[in-house]
Amino acid sequence: MESHFWIINVAGQDIHLNTLIMVWVGMATILLLAFLSTRNLQVIPSKGQVVAEGIFDICRGITMATAGKRGDGFLFFIGSLFLFILTANLMGQLPLRLIHIPHGELLAATGDINTTSGLALLTLIMYFGVGIKKKGLRYFKHYIQPNPLFLPLNIMEDITRPGSLLIRLYFNILVGEILSGIALSVMPYVLPSLVIFLELFVAVVQAYIFAILSSVYISLLSDDHH
Amino acid sequence: MPLDPQVAASALLGGPLAVGLAAIGPAIGIGLMTAAYFNSVARQPEVQGNITPQYFITLGVVELLGLFGFVSFFMLLGKV
């Protein structure tokens, strides 16, 4: 099966260059917007500041809903995760197919399983990190609770949680791309625009779900009664 | 690899079947969940802020089951 990625080889590793371009453009966009909207903070906010505060409220709402006040400890992570996935998802809806690159197409960065695996791995590292920071080595005690027979199940949980996160995000975006491709071939101009409405909704919901589930996983394991 | 036509035919038949069958359960589940969500919000609009995050968490969990059908579709497509 021919790959639809533009692959270059750096030091023996395959790199998907179209995904890399989208990730970097996305990160640059976030940095630029964040810089522009928070450069000149005032008590009576400007338009950009209102938007930035609204986005911050959404991110804080995610951690408050799942972890309460403790959530402020990992708000930086959940917020960046939400913003990055949202930007990457929404960039997939731009008409980037008009830009020709040597191989493949510029598609959403989250439509590549490597990006979502990276994000899921970050969540895994984060919840180990937060748990160990909060409880020290006592953190590993939860593997043998309620009794040592549960050890394999508890270890499997650490694999299935990031696995389910990455599969959910990747396949939702992939399905959207396949769907818009089919719509484009069936009835150009009319059907794709309808699909894009659905995709905009899916993009926001998936970013929200990824962030909120990461927040749940992180907060569950740093809980006191666990 | 020489392609066994029987394997290819089964994979082509089974892939879409897997997607369709896997969609049944989550469809019912999400339908029930959304109905309950709208019912409760219509009765008590003030709880919306509390239950919306919970709703989305459950939505993600239920939806994943449907996507597993899609995963198997791609795995079967690799056999063709």
C-alpha cells in the first residue's frame, strides 16, 4: 500500500514531512496569537484579551470539572494539549489541498497516528509525574490495590488509557478526512461544505474530549483515596 | 505475497460489515445518553454546567467502541 505521506529520511528515521509542517505551523500560530493577545494586558480588556480569557476559562473549566482546585497544578499541560489539538484539528479544514507539495497532501496533523501517539505518551508521562510528585514512591502502591491479584489489570490500564486516547483522536480525524474525500468525489462544492460543518464540530469536541479525559486520568491517580 | 482470493474476498466483505455492526451499540448508547442529557437540562437548566463535562467524558468512552470497528476495517484492508 502506497503511503500518502511525504517521507524523508533523517539519520535512518522516516519523517512525515507534511505532518511536521502542519505541527510547526500550528505551534507558530498558537505562539503568535498568544503573544499578540496577551502582550498588553489591561483591567478593561481589549478584544484579543477577551478571547484569550475566554479560552483560559474553558481550559480551567476542564480541570475544575475533573480535579477541582488541585487541577491548577496541571492546568498548563491540559491547556496546551487542548489548544494544540484544537488548532491542529481545525487546520485540517483549511483548503490546504490547493498547496501542492512533492508527495501527498497537507492534512490535519492529528490525522497522523504518530502525532496522537506522541500526545498520548505525554499524558502517560504526565500522570506518572503528577502522581509521583504528589505521593512519592507510595504512588506505585495503587498497582496492588485492592489486592495483589489486580496487578496485571492495573498494568494493563496504563497501556489501554493512552491507547484509547490516541485511537479515538486519530480515527475521528481520519474518518473526517476520508468522508470529505468521498464527498468531494460524489458532489463537488455542495457536499464537502456540509461535511466541513460536521468536521468543525467534531474537531472541537475531540479536542475537548482528549483534554478532559487526560485530566480525568491525571487527577484519578493523584487522588488521596487511591 | 501471492494473494488468496478467498482471503481477499472475506476481508473485503468483513471490513464494512465490522464498521456497520460496531456502530450499532454506540449509536444506541449515545442516543440514550443524549436523550437523558437533554431531559435533565430541560428540567433543570442550572445543572448544565455540572453535567456537560461528565456527558463529554462518557461520550468519548462510548464512541471509542464504534471506532474499534473502524480499526478492524483498516486491519482487514491491510490483508487485501
